[in-house]
Amino acid sequence: MLDSRAAGLLASGITSAFALGGLGTFLRRLPDSAALAPTAAVFAFVVLVVAAGVVVGSRSVPDETAYWT
């Protein structure tokens, strides 16, 4: 039988394969569809929100933490 770590890795691998296959199919069909502009706009919006979150989240954070020194 599979131990829990091997089962987790197997499930992770299967999920990743399905996700990559779905993403590949989506990207292959996207240029010919009417959803190209909205999809590009949503992608750009998500990238901007994540970048803004990183910038805002990293303010007022010390470069060094006391418990590491």
C-alpha cells in the first residue's frame, strides 16, 4: 500500500497534470475566441493587484528580525 506521503505526492502529481492540461487547452483556444480581451484584462488586473499587495505588505517590515540574530 501507499503511505500517506506517497499518496499525497501522487494526488499532487495528478492534480498538477490536469491543471496544466486544462491551462494548455485554454491557452490554445483563447486566441480564436471572443474572450481574449476580457481574459487579458482580468489577467492584467490580477497581476496589478498581486503586485500592489506585495508592495503594501512589505512596507514597515524590518530587513532583519531579532530572533535570527
